Amino acid sequence: MNAETIAAGAVFFPETVQGWRVQGREETFSPENLYEYIDGGSELYLSFGFRKLTVRTYSRTGQPDIVADFFDMGSSRDAFGIFAHNQETPDNRIGQGSEYSGGLLRFWKGRHFVSILSGTETPESKEAVLQLGREMGDSIGAEAPPQILSLLPANELVRESVRYFHHPAWLNTYCRIDDRNLLGIDGRTEAVLARYGEKGKRMVLLIVVYSERSRAERAFRAFRKGTIPRADARGCAPMDDGTWAACRRDDRMIVAAFKAPSCQKALRLLDAVPGLRERR
């Protein structure tokens, strides 16, 4: 099955893999009933634009079952977002980004996010999970990741810390900044958060891109007043925890640095955002 078939809506599940055979009929879930399959966790997927989930189970005598979840997230940006939400040690061995641990393989490619789980990990089930992932990944067409990721400076970036989102609930999950959504993050914005520097002294960089310049202007005024009220002319201020923060706006973009050990380092991180120094 080729990438065009997947893009048209079909789902590729091989009949057999490493001695495991697919069982029964596929299960499918929509935004309306996803909660029936992911009890207590469906809101995460819905916030990333979830469209459809298809589930198949594989069995082999004397081995644990393997369950493959194939999510259509509607876009590559949301497939990446749901993958990055919990990434810890990502690599590029499968799809456009993957990680494997304790019987669970997670990866994203194109508009799809895939989770493959072996209930109990055995040497045989691990190889089967990885092989199933490779076959499913090869059948999906690749698409560009969120463009906003290109704004993250590469120097000292902790790559597993990158989080992409466009729902306000996740900002304070990744780094508690403000509970009031002063930035106005919603479905018309894109946001990325990442950490920089050595462990124990890591700074946080937040970039938000808006659909309109006027929205960015309003959000910047509210955010600076409510979150960094002591900011000087450079946009830099000491915080109550002894660290420093800084923020700037450029056209439709707001960039902020937190947890910096000094004003200079906060500003240096902002300066490293491609083009921001020239356009500020």
C-alpha cells in the first residue's frame, strides 16, 4: 500500500508481523466517542485536532498481544504536536520522529500519530513492535513539520524539551508562566516552547505566532503587563524566584525567555531567534 492510499483515508495494517497475526475487525473512534477508548485522556488529542482513530490487535501463541493505534490528526503540525507532548528520548529511526521504551513505540509521520504497545515486553515482542512500526511508517507519506520550529535557535537546544501546541491548557503544563492565557493562545495561533542550557540551569524559550498583527499587539501588551510588569526598555525584568525574564514582539510574533540566570542571558536567547535581532 502506498502513501497515496493512506492519504486518501485507508489505514495500512499488515496481516502478519514476526509471527503475530491481526485479529478480528478493526475498531474505529471519532471525536465524539474517543473517550470510550482513552478514558480521561481524550481531551489531549481533541486539543490537537484529532479526526479518527483506528485500532487493530495482533496475537501470537505464547506471546503478549500487540495493540496498534493509528491516529489521523488532520495535519502534520498536530501529529508532531501530539508526539512531542510526551517525548523524552526521540530519534528518527521510524517515521519522522519516534521513541521506544518498555514495549511502547510512538512515532509520527505526515498527519498521522501511531502508538504500538506490547502488554508485556519480550525480546520477540520488541522486535515485532519495531517491525510493525517500520512497515506502517513506510506506508505513510511524509509532510513538513510545523514551520515555527525553524525559529528555535539550535545552540544549546534540549531537543527532547520541544513542545508545540495551539491550546492554552498546555502552556502551563510545560512551564508554569501564567494561568490567565494573557497570550490569547487558541486555534488561530501556533506556539512552541523549548529549554536551553545545561541540566539544572535551563532557560525556557516561548514563541507564539498569531494570525493577525493586531492580535499579537493586544496579547503582547496584556502579557507584558500581567507577567513581566517590571520589564525595562529592553523588555527584561527580575522575577520573584530570582531568575530573569525578557520578551519582545515582532509583527505577528511574540518571543519570551524565562528562567534565565541574568538579564543578559535572557536577551541573548531572544537575539538568537532567527531574524529577531534585526526586526525588533
